[in-house]
Amino acid sequence: MEITEVRIHLRNEARLKAFATVTFENAFVVHNMKVVNGNNGLIVCMPSRKIKDGTYKDIAHPINNEFRGKLEQLILKEYEKEMAKAGPVAAVPTQTEGF
């Protein structure tokens, strides 16, 4: 499956760094993938919804690790490009975050 477009929408929050929109084969799009600052660096989280018990369940996700790795690599590469374009100001959280 070919990933034909990755769009990054930067966020200025402590953990949430960006949303990603990914288009597959110019025919199918998935919104609301997240680039999150995890405990060991940046990670990509799949779109999810909150279920009755308060936990979250992915509503779209790769089926195998090979494709997950490819998808994560492309999203993080595009994230780095957007951060470089935005400059150092985009990397600094606002003072009100986390309060």
C-alpha cells in the first residue's frame, strides 16, 4: 500500500506535538494520528475513541509491524520537516500548559 501524502498540523502543547493526516494511494485518508512526546521520545498514536470504561481504543491501525514502522517513519520525517520550517518558537510550549 502506497502512502501518497502526509500532512502535519503542529500543536504547541507539552505532550501533543502534532496531528497527522495520511492519504493512502490517493484514495483513502486517515485523520487525527498524533505525534506525542512519550517517555522515550516521539511516538505516533493512531486515531482512537474513548469507550465507556474510560480507556481508549484505536479506530484505525496498521495490521503488521512492518507497515507500522514505515508509517511512523514517514510521519516523524514530515514532522521534523514542519518543525524545521516553523523554527524554534514552535518547539517551546506556552507558559499556561500543564497548569
